[in-house]
Amino acid sequence: MAATSDSQFSEYTLGQGLELLHELQIYQIELELQNHALHESCEELKRLQTHYRSLFYGAPVAYLQCDQSGQIVDCNDRAEQLVGRTLDAMRGRRLGAFLSSAMADRLHVIERSGKGARSAIRQGQLTLTAADGLSREVLVEIRDLPAVDREEHMKLFALVDLTPHSVVPIE
């Protein structure tokens, strides 16, 4: 095999070898530039991901991200406060599990309303009973999210606490 490759290389003239070396150096420079641009893009994506995660988790509105079957996948800090449970306690369960049966039925009706309409936003009012036993009136808004890094679409539940004691008056 070494003899074969030596004979192949002997067919090249010195000028052809230098020309080939020059082409390879150009490809190397192009690849280094592309690699640099890729690293810059990755750093920008990490920065944006951190930014949007901080917006999601620190939002003053309770957000629950659910799969198509309605099972909770993720939530922000405000959702944990409002429901009175940690994400680990809510993950894999439906929001209706934290409602009375009548409110769970109402949530089901809200979820089904406007179904099939492109980018439909469904909303309604519910009474949520938190883990501490306190009832809170909430406005629920449901949006369908397009699939990003998963194969299936997701749902975003936004819960706004409407109970009078939750509002802090401005002085």
C-alpha cells in the first residue's frame, strides 16, 4: 500500500504539489472562519437562552408548559407559588388535578373552545384551590405552541391571579 501511494505522489510535479498545498491552506482558513462563526453563534444562542429562561421563570404571571395531553412538563416560579406545589409535584399531572371537579370540567371546556382555529387563544375564569387550602380566582389563557425541540406541539397555560388580596395597591 505504501508503494502504491508513493507512486501516486511521484506523479505530481513540485508545482502541482504546491498548488494542492495552497488549496488545502485556503480550505483550512475557510474552515477556521466557519468554526469561529459557529462558536460565536453558539455563544449568542446560550446568551439568548439564558435571557429567555430568566424571563419565563421570573415572570409575574404563572406559566405552565404542558404536552398535548395536558400533562405539565415545566412551570415558572409564579406557578409554583400560585398552585402551592413544586414543579416535581406537578410534573406529569394535568392542571385539572389541582381544581375541583366542576372547575376541571370548566377547564376542559375552555381547552376545547376554539380548537382547530389557527393559533387560537382560549381563555376563561377558574377557581383554583392551592395546596394551602386557599381558593384563588384565576384567569386562564391557553395557547398552542409550535414544536421547537420536540416532535409534538406544546400548550402554554398562563394563570393570572384575580383574587383581591393578590393585588398590591399603588401608593
